Amino acid sequence: MLAERVVTGVIGGALFLGAVWYGGIPFLLVMAVLAVVGFSELVSMRGFHRFSTPAWLGYGSTLLFLLGSKWSGGEQWLPGTESVPTYFLLAVLFLFFTISVVSKNRYTFQDMTYLFAGSLYIGVSFHLGMQLRLEEGLGMAYFLFVMFAMWSTDSFAYFVGRAIGGPKLWPAISPNKTVSGALGGVVGGILVGIAFALSMNQALTGWVITAALLSVVGQLGDFVESGLKRALDVKDSGRILPGHGGVLDRFDSFLFAAPLAYFAITLILLD
């Protein structure tokens, strides 16, 4: 199991980081694939077929939220970033609700709300992460900063939690996570912030504050996905990454941290 996890991590990490380094179309394609696969995992976790009508609508809306700035004509519905206009957002929402009626509640209102929220959550979060990479100049550094902060947070939380133990942080949602592990995760994130600040010869304060915030929010994203899986009675979001689970299992922290990262970096580090 450990060997499988390591092999998947090395190969998958190399391919992902290669696309991040190259940028352009390969990077956009990787982000689009991750978004679509992540949404398909949400569909399956809810018990729907991956190629059902609402699933197809969800794939389309997820890509719309992800790549909306390509055809939005500059209209904004999120401050600080170009994305799909508000009327597109409402149109997608109404289409989901219409499916509930047309299907005679085969797909309930709650089901459609779940899928709409899922497409918005995945599409917009990946979109904002993508926008970081597309920033002129230090875009790749900003994107890697977020990814390394999340990876360092996960690693430090795991090893510190195992080494020190102590009170559980939120046992009803994730019984193995401890307070010491969470604090260790924040320390891991801060170390990444310090490393990036020093490597780019910039002031420590902004990077450290941003890294600490990302670490906390990333761990919250981990808890949110754990709570969702527990509510839907599934162990992993998917099986596409042997030893790691699914896309949502690997990017749960990033999906929560990316929106904060975009605004924190543009408001704090680029101020």
C-alpha cells in the first residue's frame, strides 16, 4: 500500500508539476481534466450514474466556471477576477432545477442543489488557482507556493500528530486528526512561506501570514470533504489515484485554499 502510494505520488506529481511548469494549453487541459474528474466523483458519491443528464450538465457548468473568462467578454461576477457573467450562473442553476421537475423528482431539488453547488465549488476553486498560475511574472511561483503549502501542511500534520498525539481535533468528522497535528500543519505551511519569501528576497511578513491562513483553511477543506464522505457513507471520493483515492481526496485542501490564496496574494503580496 505504501509503495503504491509513493509510486502514484511520484509519477502523478511529476506529470502535474511538469504541466504547471510548462503552462499554456497543457496546464489548462490538466486543470480541466482534474475539474471534470473531481465533479464525476461528486456525482458517483451521491449515487448517480456518471453519464446521466444532470452529470452532463454538471460537467459543462464546471468547465464553464473554470474557463468562463475565455468567453465572458470581461464581465465579472467574482471580485478581482474575470469569469462567467451572473446571468450564466443563474441559467445553470435554473437548468438544474428544471431537470428536477422534468424528471418528476427522480432527481430531487436537493440532488440538483448538491450538483450545482459541486460544480460551482470545483469549477470556481480550480479557476482561481489557475488564475494564480496565469499571473504575469511570478505566476508559477504563486501557484507552487499554494501547492507546497498544502503538501507541507498535510505532511507535518500527519507526522506531528503521530509523534505527539494528544486531544482529537474533531473526532465526529475525522477521528484520527489531533490538535497537535493541526498546529504542526500550520508550522509546515509557515515554513513554506518563509522559504518562498527568502528565495525571492521579499519581506517575510506577508508570506508568513498568507501561508498560515492557507494552512488553516486547507485543513478546513480536508474536514469538509471528510464530513461529506461520512454523510454519503463512502471511504474515498474515487479510485483514479492508486493509494491516494480520488481527485477530491488529493485536492480537497487546495480547493478551499485556492480562492483565499488568489485574493490574499493579490491583496497582500502584490499590494
